[in-house]
Amino acid sequence: MFEHEIAAAARTTDLLREAAAYRIVGEARKARRATLRGQEPRERVTGGGTRGARTAPRPA
């Protein structure tokens, strides 16, 4: 084999290994989402979406 053929084969092997790892991570995320769906929804930590909004002064 020529040097460029060896390099191409190594790149192909690396890409296949990286793609397999990417698929495994994606499957793990999907599985985690599926388990979280069964739990109660989380409550929001912040207020009712008025962050940064100014309110009118209250009459005395």
C-alpha cells in the first residue's frame, strides 16, 4: 500500500469510530428524555416572564 492509501484508510476508520460514538451519544440522550417524560414536570425557577419589564407605580 502506498502512504496516501494508508492515510485514507486511517481517516476512514477514525470517521467510522467517531460516527459510532456520535450515534451512541444520541441514543443515550433519547433514552434520557424518555425517562424524564415519566417524571413530573419541573417548576420554573424564574418569575412569570416579566423579567426586565417595568411596572406602573401603585397608587398610594
